[in-house]
Amino acid sequence: MKVTIPDFALVLLIGPTGAGKTQFARRHFRETQVISSDRCRALVADDETDQSATQDAFAVLEAIAERRLARRRLTVIDATSVQRADRARLVALARRHHALPVPFVFDIDPRICAARNEARAGRDFGAHVPHNHAKALRRDLRHLGKEGFRHITVMRTPEEVDAVTITRVPLWTDQRHDHGPFDIIGDVHGCYDELTALLDALGYERAPYASGEGLLQARHPKGRRAFFVGDLTDRGPANRDCLRLVMGMCAEGQARCVIGNHDFKLSKWLRGRKVRLDHGLDRTVAELESCSPGFRSCVADFIEGLLSHAWLADGSLVVAHAGLTEAMHGRGSAALRSFAMFGETTGALDEAGLPVRLDWVRDYRGAATVVYGHTPVAEAQWRNNTLCIDTGCVFGGALTALRWPEREILSVPAAREYAPPLRPFREGAAGEGEAGDGAAGEDAAGEGAAAGPARPERDDMLYFDDFACKQRIVTRTGSSITIPQENALAALEIISRFGIDPRWLIHLPPTMAAPPAASDGPYLEHPDQALAWYARHGGGPVIVEEKHMGSRALIVVARDAACAAKRFGVRDGKAGTIYTRTGRAFFADAALEAQVVGRIGAAVTGARLWDEIATDWLLLDAEIMPWSGKAQDLLRRQYRPTAIAAQASAQALIAAIADAGDPEDLRALRARAGIQSDNAQAMARTLEGYCWQADAIDAWQIAPFHLLATEGRVLTTQPHHWHMEMLARLCGEDPILRATGWQVIDPASAADREAVTGWWERHTAEGGEGFVIKPDAFVVHDGKRLLQPAMKVRGRDYLRLVYGPDYDLPDHLVRLRERALGRKSALAEREFRLGLEGLARFVARRPLREVHACALGVLALESEPVDPRL
């Protein structure tokens, strides 16, 4: 006997004890898929025959089944389930998770069951038990379909049980194998002229129009397919022609379609059921009444064959007429079909007589993009990784399509208003089945076909609970990163109290690793060690850049405030912002920030980068000087007191030795005191070299070193030398912008390493902080791992600020060379991955919460206990 069942279902093995259910389960299902009542008794009572544990055992059974079904896993229940009440609980469980309940019924002669039980240890129940089970089962066997079961299989002999073969097939809605590409088209509502104009704009080639009832055709020369979100008819002027075209394209495999609420109502009329001819159905009926019965029958068959939704592209895309929550994707039930057609309503009506809808999009957190219609909006807008593309064509708006996977929107305006909306369309939503939860944009589509990337999200509300928990962030660089809850809470505290407007906060930079310690000489850090490390790990050419002693900053600059509002969703009148590596505003003075952003924007214009890179905004990673501009508190409380105390201590010791007559046995101590005095003075000189008064804008210096992202692009595909060349052009446009010195070298070349060492020694002797050395390619893999993205090699005098003025005395260097670098290096790599992932999500217009998960993840990892001197 060949049996076909869905690959996602709740399978019940129903029959008397001893009927062979457990052996059947072992033959046909994985051990992990089967939940046995006997096994659950053993789990709770250490004895699978202990009938007193039955209630607790079934509580465990149902809890496990609940979790498996929630994860969309085939689940098999191995229990007698001969009582209708027991089955009803499991059917209700399946319905809660939109899974089909599928029974395999073992209607085996109870005498065979009794004989089997007698042969099994601990199963001597008596012959009456399987007889009672069989009697209860046969009483309800004819009514299993009414109980809600599907794909019912009844086996009446052991031979029939042994002959069963099971084939599992995907549910009809599970179309994950279909990757498109698609052009997903919003509610047509009988607007045939606009539909053909949109198909033309999308590049489809249409067969010549012919009147009558014959199907019409259109195909895309590059193999794209149209995907209609339903509501093909009602209210518009050409309902029959819309049906002819969509049915023709679907019949030829050039299109797909899901069912809408208007389609469903039309099918009821076509099958002779009583319906109210309102909300535009009267127009469709008037057109179809003049058609032949054969055509009407074809329309009815077509609509009844439409799916509730389609789960596509490896689970990354869902198309449903009214949208769908994550718990319903790729599943099947009557409740799901109703949700997909009508949305979720409260049952109440608003002042316009329209259903009051629940905002399922607000709480949507699914990985799949959901594209839907049903609720007209004046402009298609992304929200929480969902997009409503019903832009009210029949109400005088536009007919809209989403290109997938490109995620581009294209619209054509309606020729006129074909039906009056029940609610003013520009204020939000309209229509009988479509009112309520769509957010309107500022304008409808303009003249002609307007193509371009989808509008930015307006999901300004971020929910605390989304971040106040342990998180696992999967990155596209090949790894997942776990953020412990305590770290996440620490990051939330900082951002909540001190962070900038979260809509600007699209990235936080990673920390940077230190190189292996120098093995000898007066240095703790030296370029040789970093270059040798990269040469050993084979990352190819490296770039060596001057490291500026300032404060790390992220700079977001847009062409103007309008562009910033459009892309970032802000309404603060700013054309950009500047923030620190912890997400705080860099400048306390908003007017000064506006001046700096304006100067940088003008420099971008002067360097002609807006058009060259084809963007209206960009993100820069930079160092801003003077260091004292942001470090006044540290200077006052830590660095200057340390330098002053070190000088005073050394001078006091020298004076005390001089007062003692400079005896022979103290000369070594006096020499050491002299070195300490020199070290303290060197620390003070180094410190003051990084500090100056910066009251006016021209006193500031900004040294950008990464052009991280622009519209639609994360620029980590470009090598570092490209970044430096582009930014050198930018820096040439304004004196407050400071270009960074750099060289690309071969780390395995002795000559190159010698040249870099000489340059580093000169640079640090002149007061420079040191160098940053990194692979010239932005992202380099070392086997399965990511090659360390950068190393900072700090100068001998700069390190006095970090380790103290006397750190380079020989006895101190011996100890410091034992410093552990592993944790810091691992942290730098993980933060780098998170930063790239966050940028990729932002340019791909993922929900703001997904972008923030990465930014907050970087900040959370910074609370890890790591030696701050590294």
C-alpha cells in the first residue's frame, strides 16, 4: 500500500496496544520524529508501564510535540489515541500550528494484539484491554474525517501494515525550490490598461490583444515571471480581460498568483452560492454574465486552484494577499487561509464601516520577506521586512510591482479614479476589505513608470525585549556570533541613556588588535612583528597607514536634509551626524556638528563623489583631532596627573640623592632616577602634542580612512588603497580634512619591511602615534577563519601614555612582553564580522532592529573583560 503524506504534519498512530504501532514507527520514521507515550511514562516515572504516570506522560508528550510543530518539524505520536477526546486534543494542537493531522489507523484483530502483549515483558494487561481499545476505535472510525483528520490510512491486518510504503511530499504552499526571479504585482482590481502598462515597463512582451474569451499572453524575454498577490477583479473597468491575461500567463508558466478576498468571493458566486454584489463585485458579475458557461467554469477552477500563499526562495520570500505571520509560513490550515485572504481583524467596525485590523506587521520578526497587498497605501514602504504593494490603482493611485530578488519597486499611475474610496486615500487606506493598517507615504507614484529602490523603512520603534536577551547573530562572512544577555543589557544601558537617534546609528567600528611583542631591543611593539605575522599567514600585500592620535568617529553625510530624511527616516533637519565608537554624539554643540557635516558634504560635492559613486549619502570611518577635544576628563583625571607625578617623583629622588652627597653606592639609583625623569618629560611632551585648543571649526582636523558604505553598497569589496585614494581626493577639498599617509607593500620582502621600519621610526620620533597595518584586501580569509583585519603598531613614546612613563625599562619590558593577545584578537575579529553584517543589512534595507542587533552586538562585546591597554 503506497501512502503519501505531507512532509510537515502531526502523524497519529492510532490503535490498540499490541497493534504494532511502535514497530511501524521505527520502520518509517526517524527516532527523533517519534514521541511515544510509553517513553514519556519512562521519562517521568522510570517505568513505561506505570499507568499512574499517564497524565504526566501525556503532558510531556504534548509539550514536546508543541515545540516540534512550532519549529515546523514532522511529528509522530505513538499512543493508542482510541478515545475521541484524546484525539481532539492532538487535532487542536495541530491546528494551533497550522499542521495537518494525519492518522495511520491500526484496526487489527484484538486477539492478535492480546497474543502479542502476552509475549512482551510487562505487558500482561489481559485480553480485555485490546478488546476495549478496538471497540472504542471502531465506534468512531467512520467519523475521523469529521474530527479534522486528512490523508486517513486504515490497516486491518498485519500484512497490510507490513505492505505500507510512505512517500512524503511538500505542502502545496512550500515552494522553497522556486527562486524566481519574480515581478510581484499588487492588487489589480480590473485595471487592465494599468496592468499592461506595468508589464510593458517591467519588460514583458505581450501577444496582440484579441477580444472574446480566449486567454491572453505575456512573457519576459529573460525568464522572469509575474506574481500576482490576488484581488484581480472588482471595481475596475476591465475585469474579464484581467482574468484572461492572468489566467493565460499562469497557464503558460509565465506567472503565479495567490488568492485574494475578492477572488474568493467571486468564486462563491461562480459556484452558485449566495453573495452580496457589493464592493465592486457587481461590475465583475455584469461582465461575466455575458460570458459563456465554459469561460465562467474555467475562472472558477482557476480561482479554486490558487494557493493561500507561497513560501519561496529557500524560505526567504513569502507572497500572500493580506500578509502572513511567521508562524504560518509554509503551512496549511483553514485559519491560515482566512488570514492570508482577509488579514487579522478584531471583529469590530470603524467609523467608516470598515473592519478594524490588528497590526500584524508591527510584531513581525521573521527572516522571510513578506510581500502582500489588500490594504491600499499611497506609497509602498518597507516595514519590518514586509512590503505592502497595493497602492490603490483602482482608487486613482498606482499599480505597483516589486522586482525580486532585486528588491526594486516600479509603479505606473492610474489613468483615473475608477471607484471612490470609502476613506480619503491620501490619508491612508480605503475600501471594504482593505482599511486600516497601511501607512501612507507623502505622494503617490508620479507620471509614467517610476523605477527605483524601495522606500526606506519607517519602523522607528525599537523594542527593548528584542535586544535584552542572549542573541545569536549569523553573519555572511561564514560564522555566527553569540552575545550573552549580560553584555546585551550593558550595551542597552549605554545606548538608551547616551546614544544618538537610533535611525542614524547604522554601524559601530570594531576594536583593533595589537601585534605580537617585539622579542628584543627597547620596543614593546614594532612593525617587524606585525609584518612577519601577515607574511606567515599569507594574506597577500598589506597596506601601512599612519595612525592618528585622535578620537574614533563615524560620520554619516547626505547630500541634504531631504536626502537624509528619505534614506534614514529622520525629521530633525540634519544632513548628517557624527558619533563616537560607543554611539554617542561626538560634538556636544549641535551647531558645530552641523558646520562640520556641511563642510564634509561640500567636500564630497567638490570631489564629485556623489555622482561618481551614485549615492545620496555615505558613511565615513575617521579619526578626529585634537584628542583633547573629547578627552578633557581623562586628561584632567588621569594622564596629566600621571605625567606631573612622575616628573615630581624623579626630581625629588634626584634631589634627595644630591642632598646625601651623591655617594658611590647611590649612583646607580641616581642614573635610574635620571632616566625616569627623562621618561616623564617624554610622556608630557607626547601628551601635549595631541592637545590643542579647538574652539573654532578650523581648529579641528578630520582624517577619514574608510569609505564604508553608500546607497546599495558596502564598499568592503574595494581594497584599502582604493579607499585611501578616494579619501585623498576628498581631503583635498577642505583644510579641516587631513589625508593619511600610506603605502602598499609585500610583507615578505626584507627591503619593504626595512623601508616601513625606517618610516615608522621617523613618524613616531616626530610625535606620531604609530601605524596601522592590514591586508590591502578589505576581507581576507585564513582557511575557515577571517584573517586579522588590522593591527596597530604604536610608537615607543606613545605607549608611555598606555603603560606608564617607565614601561620600557628592561625589567618592565620583560614582563610586558608576556601580555596575552588572544582574547583581544578574537574580539577584534568578531566585532569586524558584526560591523560588516550590520552594514550589509542596512544597505539591503533590512529592518532597523536587525541593523541594531549588529551595532549593539559590537558595543556588547566591548564589555568583555579585556586588558584595556591593548
